[in-house]
Amino acid sequence: MSEYKISIIPYIESMVTHFTPLEKKIAQYFIEKPKMSEDLSSKAVSKRLYVSEASLTRFAKKCGFSGYREFIYKYEQALTETKPLSSNLMVNVFESYQELLNKSYSIIDQNKISRIIDLFLSQKRVYIYGKGSSGLVAEEMKFRFMRIGLVCEAITDNHVMQMNQVILDEDCLVIGISISGQTSEVLTGLKMAKKRGAKTILLTANQTDQEAVHCDEVLLFAIKDNLSTGNIISPQFPILIMVDIIYAFFMETNREYRQEIWQDTFKAIQREE
């Protein structure tokens, strides 16, 4: 039977917005997991963090415990205790996600990611094509990358794709997302983009040499039986893993600048609310 470690860290993280700055400092210490050899008594932790023992008590109570003693007992217990998954359905879901994570790690090509980042930086406009579940990823990708300074647009409608292809040129990058590698609208879009001089990238779980001809880069993501039907695992999951990796690398091209843009977009959204 599969077992997973129990952790109270998610409970701490769920309370972060309610913490004072001092309590956030305490929370961060426990979220980052101190070494097993460290003394976690209230006296030792208060000295280590330069906070009072009373602050530790208030922090523990805000997390839903009677005091620091109960909090640290549960925290230390969670570091070693495992919890068996009693339901076969839960086992299937967790193991499917773990399988896709392992496959994603095995399939990733850092040199290819670096080349893709170069395309992101060299092209003036980025268009992301996707249909169905892949279209949802295209929208998410647009939202995330726009917030860190990439001029991009997600296109999920057939007619809009066709109109978009007319205005493509050598300054454009078109990213096509297709789990099956057979979505005709997306593949046709990449072919037309290539003809007009645009750079092209295909994100897919099923590579074919025929489609690779129309793409500057083909980035594979992990697959599992019946992934495209979404019976157990959301079809977007393995694609989003690759999107997150690209995002992390792109962020590092100019972290200070991109972090500043992210903060500005965050403030703009807050004003609207």
C-alpha cells in the first residue's frame, strides 16, 4: 500500500496572509524545515529567530493549536510519520501524478529549453495556439508570461487562428500545443506560420517527424494512457509542468526587471478589485 508523509506545513501556509510580519518570520522557519538535529524547544527557537517565547505561543494558537508545545509535537511527529492511502482511487491518482512527474524529469532537455528561451527573447510577438484542454493551457500560459513582460496572445478559436496567420512575419513566434500531436488546426497553423517566416514551437506528447519539419523546436511532455481523455488525471498537468519550467528559465533572464513587472501587474489587478 502506498504511503505519503503527513505534514502540517500546508496548514501553516494557508494561514500566512493572517500572520503579522513577526509571525511570518516564524512561519518561514518551519516551512523551510529546520534540520532534524536542531533543538526545537521554545527557548532554543526563540533565541535562533530573535523572537520571544510568547510570540511562538501566539503563532501556534493562530495555527489552531492550544500552544507551542502541541504545535511542535505535531510538527516533529509529521517529519517521520507516514500515512497509508486506504482508497484505491486515491492511490491511482497519486501514483499517476508521481509517474508523470518522474517521466517529465526523464524527458526534459535543458539545452532545448535554453533554445526556446532564446526564441522568446528574440521574437517581438508570441502567439499560442491550442484547442480544448490545450487551449486552457494556452490561456494560462498567456496569463503567466504576460505578467512578467512577454508580449503574447493565446488563440483558441479556429477562425481567429486563420486570421492571425495572415499577419505573421519573421518577428513572430507561434507556439502550438497538442497532446496528440494531431490537432489539425494547430498543426496547420504552425505550417502556415513557418511559411510566413515566423519561428515555431510544438508542445506535444507524440512527436512525429512529419510535423517536426514545420517546427524550430519540438518540446515533448510526459504522457500516460488515455491522458487526452482526462479520465483520472487532468490532461493539462504534464503540459503545465513544461510551461512552469520554461517560465522559471525565462524569469531568470532578467529576474529583477521581470519581478518588477510582476509586482506592477499585481498592483494593477488589486486596484481593479
